[in-house]
Amino acid sequence: MRKLRSNFMPYRGGLVMVTGILLVAGAILGLASTAAASSLLPTLPAGQGNEACLACHNQVGMTRPMPSGETLVLTVDPQHYDASVHRDILCTDCHTTITTFPHPELTAESLREITIEMYTSCQQCHSEQFRRTLDSVHQQALAGGNLNAAVCADCHNPHTQTAILDDEGNILPEARLHIPQTCAHCHSAIYGQYAESVHGAALTAENNPDVPTCIDCHGVHDIEDPRTAAFRLSSPQICAECHTDADIMDQYGISTDVLNTYVADFHGTTVTLFEQRSPDQATNKPVCYDCHGIHDITPTDDPVHGISIRDNLLTTCQRCHPDATANFPSSWMSHYIPSQENYPIVYYVNLFYKIFIPAVLGPMILYVLTDVARRMIERRKGAKHA
């Protein structure tokens, strides 16, 4: 046994040596393969272009699972990005925490958390627009804990956003056509009403840029809460921005006297006084959308809801005047100032009084003036005689 053990000793020493050599070789090969693999991965030194980022992120189907169970899409289409307004912006200008590879560990647990963490980077280039959002109803909701409130990236996809304004700062017609669809991401029910309205149908079905979109009534970045008394009182002025524009209204044969005729009657006069003196105080006097609708505005000759139809108009009036009879709405002249073409009887009655009243009062005033002058003359003569 001792002899066998002594004979095995040289072999054991050789086995240990061979094993050590293999381990060292394996370690060297492992380090070499790791170094080779690392040399194939892009590095992101400061100031480098987007080519390094797109070397990985242009791969179709590049995703990552999130703790929330959602899937984060990491693919950026180079063609869409090159066609966007951000094509000259470096990826690291927005993704400021990602400057090297491997990237820092992602701490967000959901897609929404990523959006909320990233949207403040927009203020680096768009400080004025970002400042306006701070007073918007969306920002108020976000500050109140509603993480679903819209932020910049919900309306403007940073990787695909194309130009919105022309060189003069006006909204491009093709951009106007997509505004309602953008708002529909959150306000789908309202978009459904708008799409079937006289405004929405003209925009979505006829590509008519003359009709108002969401931002024409609600604003863009500084969107006001439409549920306030101040918004309600100012709403006639919002409608008037389009409906007093002769260049637009004349194309469709619509009266541009809507604001003047509204302000001249009892309803509009009261609303105007409230707007000027107590803008935060509610009033029960009707504004435009109380009669015409808000997002579901129909043509005035619509047989079901159009208020130029006598029965529909009566139903509208009875919302505030439940005792109104069939003759009640006859006094309304559809925002038209009387003329020979529109309401000629009222026009000629007005014309009669415009002639009759000066014809009667003029001689009376002349008579009074001549009588006063005569009395003053006689009074002077009497004083001289005395």
C-alpha cells in the first residue's frame, strides 16, 4: 500500500499542475472573450452623435419587461426620427442620465413613471411653453396626485414629432387635422361627440382647416379649467373669434353679427356685466353653448337638434323658460340684424321710426328753441324800456 502511494505521488503532482494550468488558461480566455465582447458594444462618451445609440435602438422588436407587467419598447425608427423636429438633438440632451454603457439601472416600475420622470427635460429647449403648462388644468391635476394628467410627451412624441408651425408661427393645416386625435388619447368620449358635430365632421371628413379644433377653444399649453365661472362668462368671446371673422363666415353664409346681437339682448348684456365686474361669480343666464351645444354642436338646420327648426328652438328655450309657449321663440332673429333680406318687416318698422321720430322731434325742438330765443329778446327789450 505504501509502495502504491509512493508510486502515485508523481502523477498526483502532475495532475495538480495540469489542473492549475487549465484554470489559468480558462480565466485568461474568459477575460479575453469579455474584452472582445465589450469592444463590440457601443460606448457613449459625452458629445458623441446619435449613431452609437441607434446602433442598438434601431433594432426592431427591442423591448424590456417592466415590474408593472407592461412592456417598454426601446426601438427608435431612424427614418421617423430623421423626419422629426428633434433630428438635430442628441439623445443624451434629453436622456441626461444615460451617457455610458452599460446604462444605469432603471428604477421606474411602470411606463407612466418613465414619462413623468422624463417630461421635465422638455423645458431645456421649450422654456416658455413649459412655463405656460404650469398654470394649466393638466398641471394642477398632476400636482394633485393624478399621474394620468397629460404632460408634454403625451401630446408630442419626442421621437416622431413633426413640425407644427410654419416660418411665421402659424399652425400648419396638416397639423391642425391631427389635433383632435391627439386630445382623444385621453378624452375619447368627448372626441366621439366632436367628430360627429358640425365642426368635427368638417375637419375629420372634409379636411376643412377653417373649423375650430380643441386648442382654438381651450388653448394649447395653458389650458384653463372649462368648469369655472370665469371660463363660462368668457365663452362668448371664444366663439366670437371665429364667428365675427368675415373672411371665414362669408364663405358659409353665416352672419358675423352674432356677438353684437347677443350682447344687445338681455342675456348677453347680463353675461357681459358679470364678466366685467364679477368674473368669478356664476350666472344662470345662457351663453352660446347653452343653446348650441359644446362638443356636439349640430348644423342649425339639423332636423333633430338644429335650433333654426321651430320645435327644436322651443325645446331649447324651455330649458330655462319651462312655461314658454309655441310663440315664445318667434322674437329671436337668429343673430341677424334686420335687413331687407332678413326679417324685412322688422327692418321697415325700424326704418319708419328712424324717419318718423326725427321728423316729429326735430320741429318740436326747433319750436322750443325759437320760443326761448323770442322770450329772451322780449326780456331784453323790456329791460331797456324800464
